[in-house]
Amino acid sequence: MKATARQLRIRELLGSQEFVDLATLCRHVEGSEATVRRDLIALEKEGILRRVHGGALALETRDRGDFAWLSSRMPAEKQRIAEAAALLVEDGQTLILDGGSTVAAVARQLLDRSLHVVTNSLRIAGILEQARRIDVTLTGGYLHAPLGILLGPFCEQMLASLAADVVIMGIGGVTEDGFSNNNTLVVGSKRKMIEVARKVVVVADHTKFGRAAMVPVAPLDAADVIVSDDALSPAHQNKLRSHGIEVRVA
């Protein structure tokens, strides 16, 4: 396959998913790792992608990365993850929910529970609005419209003033080095949520593992439980457990 055809195929792959690993790229374009790396360098110069550890990350367009686009990815896996994560929550707890699309799916599983929920997500607050036994507190802060979440110093100051039983959060990437995210704006609030919660639950589908996103969020041992789908490889599961993390596969 010629370079033009290979690079067109790489563009197509990154048009349908946020991250593609190097092995998958090589398989789809029938090229060696060295050849594909040269293609990635060329496409990065054009502003099509960002090379990251283990593969390539699509650069966000105006639509990519908004809440609707994120919600459309891996819907069946998110539903199973949400059902499993909801089982970790006990009635009467104070629960922090961050603004991820998988976390929003968790919120839908909690509608008949008795809880106090703190969230920086307008969309999650909307989901919980009609739940009669859930008290909802919004953090305040700067509104990041594409994701419908509140961020910045006011948000982080509010989070720092409370204590929570559990935080459930999504994440952009998981490697042995820790958790990371591609959106630099959300990192501060995620770190503060981890600091103030007694139990940290990370919900992430299998595509988030083995890839490092742009900005480090926390080391692996910051999480107590990780809930993922049944396509998460045994190697990743064993690595997580070796760090003392409980792994639940849905």
C-alpha cells in the first residue's frame, strides 16, 4: 500500500475512534511499525493527530470530544460498566460524580437510591433532577460548554471544602504510570475529587487501557476499584491487581 493510501486509511480510523494503537494501524494498512511511524509523523505535521505512547490520538474537532460524541462511543460497554459500578454505592452515602459520559450512565442506574450527590456536571444534575431521594449539589465554577461541566478554581475550592464516601470518575488513559486525560481543563477538578473521597472508583472501557493521554492525573494506586468491560485483557487486569486495585469486569 502506498503512503497516500496508508495515510488516508489512518485518517479514516481516527475519524471513527479517538485512539488507535500502533499494532492496529499496522494491521489495517499492511505496513511495518517503522513505516506507520513515518506516516504518523507526516500526519502529525498536518495537524491530523498527535502521536502518543503506543499509537495515535485524534486531535479534537469542534464536535469530537463533546458530550454527545463521547456518549455515542461504546454504548453497550458503558451500560454494563454503569450497572456494575452502581452496585458499589450504598444508600445514605455522599457520592461525587464527575462529568464523564460513562459516569452519566452510572447516574441513570442510581435514580431510585437515597444519596447525596455532588457533581460538576450539568448533564448529570439533569439526570438526577427527578430522583426523589437524591439530594444534588453542583460545584459551581466556569462552564465548559462542550462537556457541560463546571471547572476551574471555584469548582476546586468547593470540592476541597467537603468529604465524600465515594467518587466515581471516568478517565482518558490508563497505563502502569497512572491515569491521564487529554483535556487539560478537567485535570484539576479530577485531582481534587480524588483527594477528598475515601473511596475512588474509576469507570473506563477497555480502549482506555495501555494508552497514555496527554496530561497525568494520578498514579495507579490512587484508585481503589476499576470497573471495565469484559474485553479488558487479562494482562491489564493482572497489572492493576498487582497495584492493589480491585478490578470488576462487566
